[in-house]
Amino acid sequence: EAGVAQSPRYKIIEKRQSVAFWCNPISGHATLYWYQQILGQGPKLLIQFQNNGVVDDSQLPKDRFSAERLKGVDSTLKIQPAKLEDSAVYLCASSLGTPGLREKLFFGSGTQLSVL
Amino acid sequence: GNSVTQMEGPVTLSEEAFLTINCTYTATGYPSLFWYVQYPGEGLQLLLKATKADDKGSNKGFEATYRKETTSFHLEKGSVQVSDSAVYFCASNQAGTALIFGKGTTLSVSS
């Protein structure tokens, strides 16, 4: 079974530039998550999709971050313009059904973003 | 709000030593509890979980027991191996919500 695919693996940009990350979840997984993991901290949820609808984006800095999952499959996360504090690993995860107490998340390897 | 607190690392052990990584949680209800592991260069993967009080999750020699009275879910292993070197994350969630993670504990095992 193929895992969660993310690209690029690394990205280096200057502040005020824009950047986009791509995620392809496991086939058939309805729920997709984007997490931000700053060095030395645990992953923090940015946005959660159920199929192509947004379930939770309460912690997404909407003035600069946007995400979409138009066909309910793959997803893109964009930052425009980037700030120094956006340097982090951006993790995509997927799960089979609706969020629940026993739902297992499968994570991609992440995209490491460095903003200079 | 809900949160997870785990002991700070790094934890440095010799092979075959006993491991404990402490984790406590705060929640308004009765969350499910998880330990995720991140090996060098790899993505996060589920290590074990427990969904109700007194449940014990176990996998690859690791164990953790859901203790409602102490709101804890400490990770233990009786004899660690070099291959266990990784970052370990405690996490919790409640119905309809995404996982909340602790800050992670780095484990380094030397031979």
C-alpha cells in the first residue's frame, strides 16, 4: 500500500516569497490533515479536510496561508508571503474515515521549509 | 483546552536499559491516547494507542497504560535497542477532533 506522498522534500525561500506544498493521501482516505512542526515542538494542526470540505481551520493563519483539496483527493498548502517564523516541517496526514477516537493517522515524510 | 505534556529530552540510554517517557494530558472528557514515533528521516508513525481508562497499548516491546486517575500515559520498554533511537510523541484526541501532540522526546540509545 502506497503511503502519503508529499513534495517537495525541502524548500528554501526568502521572506516575502510564496511557496506551495503538495500532498497525495493514501487512496480512499477521506480525511486529510496539514500539520506544522516547528523545530523542538510537536506537530500543530493547521487545517483538516473531510473529502473536499474544510472541517477545522481555526489555527490556520488565513492572512497568509491557504489550502485546498478541490477533488477530495490531493491537496496543496500555500504560504504567501512567507515570514521567518514559518520555517518548519509541514506534515500531511490522512485517515480512512471521519475523525474519531480510534482513527489512525498516516503521515507523510513532510516538507522542510526554511525561510531566510 | 485539551493539551498533552511530555518529559523533555533528550533521553540517552545504553542498549538493554529500561525506558520511561512520561506523558500527562488534560481534557474535558475522555480522550483516546497515542504514542507516535519518528525515526530519523522518516514520517511519524503510530506506535501504540489506548482508547479508554486502564487500557494498555503495546507494540514492538513498548507499552503504555491509560491512567485516568493520574491523567497519564507513560511509555515504557524493558530493554531498549539502538534501533529504538527516535523522537517519541504523545498525543490525544476526542471524538470529532484532530490529534493534539506533545513536544516530543528524543531518545538516543548507544551500544
